Amino acid sequence: MSDSVTPGGVPGDAGEGTRAVRAGLPEPVKYEPTLPGPVFAAHYHLPGEPTGPYTYGRDENPTWTRLERAIGELEAPGRDDVETLAFASGMAAISALLFSQLRSGDTVVLPGDGYQALPLVRAQLEAYGIEVRTAPTGGDAQLDALDGARLLWIESPSNPGLDVCDIRRLADAAHARGALVAVDNTLATPLGQRPLALGADFSVASGTKQLTGHGDILLGYVTGRAGEAMTAVRRWRKIVGAIPGPMEAWLAHRSIATLQLRVDRQAASALAVAEALRSRPEVTGLRYPGLRDDPAHEVAARQMRRFGCVVSFTLPTRARAERFLEALRLVDDATSFGGVRSTAERRGRWGGDAVPEGFVRLSVGAEDPEDLVADVLRALGESAP
Ligand SMILES: *Cc1c(COP(=O)(O)O)cnc(C)c1O
């Protein structure tokens, strides 16, 4: 195989859509499907010495292998020194990285405004004797917390506040102090941002959101340079058993074929919705990194290739936000984000996020943008005052 051809047979200079549709595909075999179906196996035929690769179902599965190659080809195109491990959920991947890399006495820097389960993770890390520092994502505030840290955890754009930090700048500063750097790439997806190319050691994400995009499976992954650290992540997966089901892994791989179509469509529509919201007097705190005057736009434009599908904003009161969500017809009131069907929710209903009562996180799906904009504006009107 020549150097300029990736494992799926895709030329090294192919576009992202081409890479997405072919990512992780095996070499063609006559009479076999293009993407072989899920392999359901707790164990494999294994006469003699157990040299692998496929021995027992908690260690390895060929359906995961293909998915992991696909994700790796998008997170780190053209690099064959990088390895990806699939997990049962985003939290399984996040926990695997943190708990396999950190020891009692280590210090980790987390974002203070990240995913809502991070405070639970923090409590568990502290119970194991790991010091946890937090700082906000915006303004690269984590820079001031790095002295003596073993690991820096970045979430950019942050969920749900959509702040962005300069990943390259933070990674350089962390590496200068001997710390490892992980980026939660859930919101951006590998087509929106490539943390490894920006200097991070690991890209970690929930595949439950836009990567798979249909709101029907949970999945997670860690991508990093093959070596000691990834070996420890793999060992953690084996010990804890937080493995994806073969059916989920196969559905995820199938979904990645449309990733570029979905992220382009959803990002364009999210921008249209954000621009429509900006003209409304009852909307404050509007955030979308793709808006030219968004506080995060300048940094985002430097390190992101697409700005995602999530728009956040605040309505004057909790009651107004509830009426707005109820009045929407094309947007389901539901948590999570990134799916082909638009969803929105009042984040304050969960507690945990430091957001106003009227704060709404809206995930823009693959519907026609004119229909969505009309639905959102109509619902705003009907929910007045
Ligand atoms: C949803 C989410 C997670 C957790 O993923 P699960 O698949 O729900 O376990 C982690 N980080 C971010 C930014 C998320 O949005």
C-alpha cells in the first residue's frame, strides 16, 4: 500500500466528505458487504496459544476495530501512530482516561464550566486522593492553574455555555510543565476540530451526540498516540468492562458515513437560527461560536473548521422559557444534542450548570433551515410576554 493511501483506500489528499464515507472500511472482498455487519461474539475460536487479536469479547471485537479505525482516520488523518479505543458511552471514555492516567497525589485541572457530570467525576477523583483544580474555559483561564498538574482537561466549546479556549496555547503551556492534555471533542466532532493537530495528547468524546447523530445510541471514544498512556486506557477498558455493544458500534460506523453532510447542514442551520434570534429583544446572552461577533468567534475561527449545531440563549424568565419550549413544533423538548431532529431544553431544570433560569440550549437538526427559523420565531411570539 502506498504512503498516500489510507487504510480505507482513500487518497491522502481526499476531502473530508470522501474520508467520512470511506472511513474504517476494510479492503473489498468479493461477495462480502462494504461494511461488514456487527460481529456478536463473547469468545472466538481459539485453538493453541492465545496470541489474538480476537480472543475474548471484553478485550477486542472486529466491529469495534473498524469503528476505531474510522474515528482515528477523522481525528488524526494520515497518522498511523495514533490509536482509538471505543467505549460504552462518553462518560466511560472520560473516566477511562482520567482514572487510568491519574494516581493519588496527582493534580488535574478541569474546566469549571464543562459537562454536567464533571462535578461527580471530581468528587470521585478527590475520594482517590487526586487534587482537582477548576477554572473557566473562557479567557484561557486554565493557564493559571497548571503549575504542578499532571493532566489538563479542556472542553472547547464548553457545554452548555459555548465558551472556547485556545487549545494550542493551553497545550503548549501544559506540556512546558510536563502535563498531559486531553480535549473533550464532543461538541465539535472530529470534522469541526482536531485536538491532536492542535497539540493535545488525547481527543476524548461522547459519540452519543453529533458523531452518530440519530439520538439512538450511547458511545464514547479516546484517540491518542499509541504508547504507554493508550495501553493504560486499554487496560482500564478491560478491567472495568465499559465496552460498546457490537450493534451500537456498527450503527455508529454506519452513521459516520453521513457525518460531513450532517455537520455542514446543522452548522449552517444553527447559524441561521442564531442570526434570527439575535434580532429578538427578549433574547439575551446569545452564544454561537460561528457568529462573527460572538466573544468566542476569533479563537474558534482559528482552531475550528465548523462551529457545531448548538445555540444557547436566555429568555427573561423560567416561565417564558417553558412556554417557548412548549410552543415549538419542530423542536422536541429533550436533553442531549447533535441529532438530526432538533431538540431544546431549559438547562436549569437539571441543576448543576451555573445558568440563568431562562437559559435554553437549542440543538439544531437536519430539518430545512427556513422551517426551523419560522418555528423558533413563531414559538417566541406565542410565548410572549
Ligand atoms: C454528553 C456529553 C458527555 C457524556 O457522554 P455520554 O455519552 O452521555 O456518556 C461528555 N462530554 C460532553 C461535552 C457531553 O456533551
